[in-house]
Amino acid sequence: MEPGRSHVLRSVKFSVRSALLGALPIALVSALAAAPAPSPAAPAAASPPALPSDRPTEIFPVEKLVAGMKGYGFSDLGGGKGIQRFDVEILGVLKRYAPKQDLILAQVSGAGLEHSGIIAGMSGSPIYLDGKLVGALAYGWPFSKDAVCGITPIQSMLDIRHAPPSPPVPIGGPAVRAGTLVSMFGQRQFSGALDALLAPFRRPGDAGAMASLPLPVSFAGGPGGAPGWLFGKVAEAAGWVAAPAGSSGESEARSPKSAESAVKPGSSLSTVLLSGDMLLAATGTVTWVDRDSVLAFGHPFLSMGPIEMPMAEAQVLTVLPSVYRSFKFADTGPVFGSVTQDRSTGILGTFGTRAKMVPITVRISSDELPQQTYHFEAVHNSMLTPVLAAIAIDNVLTTLEKRAGERTLVWKSSIRTPDRNVEWNTVFSGLQAREDAVTSLALLANYLMANEFRDLPILGVDVEIKHSDRLQNGRIVNVEPRKERFRAGERVPIRVDVVDFRGGSRRVTLDLDVPKDTPPGPLTVFVGDGNAATAYDLGIYPADPQSLDQVLDFLGRMRPPNSLNLIAYRRAAGAVVAGEPLAALPPSVAALLRDRGPGDGTPDLSYVRLQSRTLEQPVPISGSVQLNLEVLPNNW
């Protein structure tokens, strides 16, 4: 600036100001003069993006979508920020991606998504164009360089509301049929059973292809903060992402009004699978809220159709970025309703309803620890309840005891049903003891809930386990009856000598009570361990169950390995009709039944059981002996 120019400018400004003030009224001039000088203006703060309303919004039709359109979405991305907004650009529409369903392709950005990519747990995030709801972010690719996603149109999700609200039904049939179940439990061989139980969980498709986003399944209460062996198997089959988490501690369910104010499109939601001393909950995002209904996920959970499952609030703690698949860590909050539908385009939930659960109690003691008791609640469902019960028990075993190696489990379990309690008492030992134990319980619970005969809900599961790090067993070395010839109506003591592993020998006495109406002639007496006695009895009286009651009766014939058993038979013609053994038939009747064809009178019975006695032992027993004795005629 030239010298003296600033003085000239100040003079000009003063002259103009004086002229303007002279043209104003005197009172106004005085007021302006008395007013304080304005402070320098602060830069305007950027207004935060508006969050989605929980009220139903207008829908943007798929037919009007054009590549290049820009919109936005909402999702809880953690970090204490709650629901965050991100940007969306439409790439195109895959017409008839599924029968009568389209899929919208889009690329997202903002809120750190360029770094993390599409995040497991964003399933259901609502997507908007011009304030109108387009659909739910639901699909993605692993290892993708760009954050490209698939969006389920909202109209496809709204159709879930019209699905029939029928009560939960078995997901298909049981993992095994009655004949296979009888064989597995009779031989105590459960190989292949786990694969059959996990078959409904398996997701089809190539791991590198576009698929519904995997759901992060949060677990709390696992051994050392890690999921157990069985949960890992289930997560692998279902494509879940295992994410350690916690619980808010709010066990009481929220009231419908308070829940409706807290649950909004873009907020996180959990479907609770297992609660109590262990928590399993799958986390996704809310898409749509209207009155007492919630739509979420934008893809199926497990495609179970009608379902009852607790629906809870969830708080995202943070996002773990990953080259393969980023995912959310979430804490599960209070339950506010239940999921009622699990369909191909999402899940539907209802505020204020309460899902039916199955209480599970596990009591465990070991060589070093006193008895401890654990309580769980699992979803009531023929597909989920058996596996969840097994996960809970496996978690207890792995938390308290060693994870691998040989062991002995004295196992007593009871599955409560409206008809009767189904007992399964046995002993598992060796390297596969833990796996066989939890698999057998899951297999039995699955069969009861999905059997081919009739509906049988489960009211509860109780398990008592005595655990030992050592292999424990004993063997029968001698069996000797007090006498080999006797009369009907007598009691004949039978002495059994047992030698325990790295222990001493002991003698056990089993009494043979001969019925008074036993005819003279040979008598076969079997003395042995539980496994051998079960196999021998099934050889004499084959199991051919034709009803659920007959299956349950068969389970009652299973003798635990830690038992000494005495079974007495005599020869007599018989047959099996409609699964029921008919022993000691007149020869003419037995021949008539055999001639009626398959299913009637077959297999043949050659013996009638006179007595069956079981005496529990402190350790598993091995060995068996068959005695040939004689009933003498009575002298009158």
C-alpha cells in the first residue's frame, strides 16, 4: 500500500458513515451508538446427519433405480458413536436374482468403510435414496478390494409379515431314524451322528462367491474366553463369525414402550440362542420398525421359518478390520421381544412377546473339585435345542477339566417331557469320552423333538457328571452260582469276583430269584457288564420299535457300563408283533403269526426273559459269563 493511502481511506470511510448517520433519526442514531460492538463471527458448526426415524417411511421402488444414484445408510459401527451414517452409490440391479426377488448392487463409503470393507454385523442396515427406504444391506464378498454390497429390496422384506404364523415345527425329520438310533445307543457308537445333527446348519455355495453376510455370534462364558470344540463345529457349518463378548447384565426384559423408543432402523439387534451361565447371540441390524414389529438382517438367519427366539438389544463396542472379513464386537442387552419368522429375506420380530425356552441344569464333580451347578436356557426348537444343550455341557466340561486326553465320565441325564422323563445313564471313557457324551445327548434330544411318530416337546434337561482324569475300570474274573440245580421258587446267590484297575479284588453277590411257575428244564443265566448285557438282551429280544413309546422303552433297556447285570431266560416260542414282543406263545399261535408276512411275527423269539437285575458299580466293568443251569421238577 502506498504511503499515506491508509489515512485517506480512513477519512473516506468516516465521511460516508457521518453522512449516513446524519440522514437517520436522532433517537436511532443514539441507539446505534450505545449498542455494543459485535464480536467476530464464529465458523458455523457442521450439523450431524439426521438419524433414521423409527416411523414407517416411504419406499423407493426398485424399478426406478438407476446406476449412479447416490444415497446413504445407517448402522451402529461402535466406538461410542452409536448409529452412524455412510454413503451409498447404486451400481445396478440383478433382476430375478432369486425367484421373484431382485438384488441391488451398490458401493458404500464413509464411516471408515473404505478401510474395513463390508462388515459382518451390518446385515439389515437400512439404505435410503431421497429419504425413501430402498432396502437392507445384506450381501458381500470376502477379500473384496472395494466395499461393494448386495441390498435386499425392502418390499421383499415386508412380505415376511404375511408368512403364516404357524407354531414352530420340527425342521425336517430327526437326524437318525428309530432303527439307527437303536443301533447307535445299543452299541454306544456315535460316529457320524454329529455330522447328521449339523447338516441343517450348513450354508450352501462357494466360499469366494457372493453370499449373505455372516452373522457375528457373540459368546460369553466360554473356557478362557474362547468357544468350545462343539461351538466351533457349529459356527463353521453355519458360517458364523465367532466374536467374544459380554452381557449388559440386564436380565429383565424391557417393557414394549421403552424398547420401541430404543430400537430404531440402524441400531443393532441380537437373536439370543443360549443364555444363563453362557451366552450365545447372533448380531445384526434393524431395517424397519412399525408399531410392534421389527424387520432385520435382510437375509435368513438359519431359514427355519416359524420360530420362537428371544430378541434383544445390542451395543456394538468396536469393529475389527480384517482383510478377509471385518466384524463387529457386540454386547447383548435386555430382551425386548421375540423373533417369530426366519425367512429368505430377513427375520421378523415382535415387541413384548416372550419366546419359549428350555431350562438346562448341569451338575459336575471331579477328583479335585466339589460338585458345581450351572444353569442355562436354550431356544426350544428341534434343530437348535439339542445342539445348544450339547454346547452348554461341552463348555462346562472344557472350562473345569482338561480339553484333551483320556478321561472317565460317569454320566446321568434326564430329558423331561410331558409324557415321562427319558433317562440316559452310562459311562464314557477314553480319548473320545467328552465328544461321545455330548453327541449322544444331542442325538437323543433331537430324536425326541423330531421323531417320526408324534410331537413331543422338551420341558427341561438335567445332567449329572462325575469326571475323572484317569481311566477307571474293573474286570470280571470269576462267576460262580451257589448251586447249578434248583427248584422253582428258590433264591440262588451268584457270586461275582471283580478286579479293579490298579486296585484290589472284591466280591459282589447277585441273587437269582426263580419264579414259582417256572417249568422244569434248562435255564440260561447271563452275568456281565452293561454293554455286554445290553447286546446279549437285544440278541434275544430284538428291538423293532414301531412307536415312540417303544423307542423310549428300548432306551430303558440300556444298561450302563458301570453295572453288573444278571438276566435269566428259558426256552419258549414267541414273536414280535407291531414292535411288541409276545413271548411264551403256544406253538400254533407262533406259527400263525410267522405266516402272516413281514412286519408280523418277525423276528422270532426263542426265549422268554424271567428276570433282569442291574447293580451299579463305582467304575466301568468289563467281562461276561453265560451259565447253563437247570430247574428241577417239584416233588409233591
